[in-house]
Amino acid sequence: MQAAGPSLRPEDRQAIADVTVRYCWAIDSRDWGDLARVFTEDAEADFGFHPTVRGLPEIEGLLRRVLLPLDASQHIVANHQIESGEAGVRSRCYFHAQHVRRGIPGGANYVVAGVYRDTWASTQEGWRIRARRLDVLWTEGNAAVVGAGSRDS
């Protein structure tokens, strides 16, 4: 992570962890409007399988393209580490993401596990992700579930 900076209050840490959970619920329930409570309007995201996208509309568009063809998805986050330093507030947490698309040759399931690395902004509406990077640690199953040869969010 980074050198120590000003201490975050426990309620800030909880709010940041809550936003990472909100992201999971928003994308799995296809509640795209709730992404505005996750990302800043000018956020950027590197999901690893696509060039970096910039701005909330581009992030939403990419997530829609990947997730709408699925029958179901379930994203779970855990082991949050949140730090404040000279570069601002940053966090990392593990994710485990299950994707289901029935009728695809090769199997209906694709699992991705890895780390979300986020940079945060404190806004008048609360904590928001300013930058997200997804690092895949492992996958299992049929990558065609999310698009031939791609790695999912």
C-alpha cells in the first residue's frame, strides 16, 4: 500500500468498505443508477480485459456490455485494507465473481477472483471511487461466458 498519512475515522473506513459492497449489489442487480453512489463522475477504471475507461458513463457502458448478456452474476468483496497517505486515500480488497450464462458451449459458469485497488475521493455525497484497478489472481470455467477470451470485472 502506501506510507502512512492522516488517520481515517472508523466511520470513514466503514463508509469506504460499504461503497465497495454497493458496487457489487449495483452491478449484480443491474441497478446502473446506483453506480453514481460508487464512482465519481470523472472516475477511471481499468478492469484488465479492456482499455481503461474514463468517466461514469463509460464505466457504466462497459459494465452493461459485459453483464447484461448474463443470466446471473454474483460479486463478493472481503478483506478490506484502507489507508491514507501522501497520495490520498487508497484501498484494496479481494473479490470473487461468479458469472452464469446458460447455453454457451463449454459450460455456463465463469469465476474470476482477484483484487480491487481503489483510490478514493471524499465528496459532499460521501466517499466515491476516483480510480479502480482490477488485478485478476485466478479464473476457473468458461471465459466465453463473459465473451471469448475476456477476463471479467
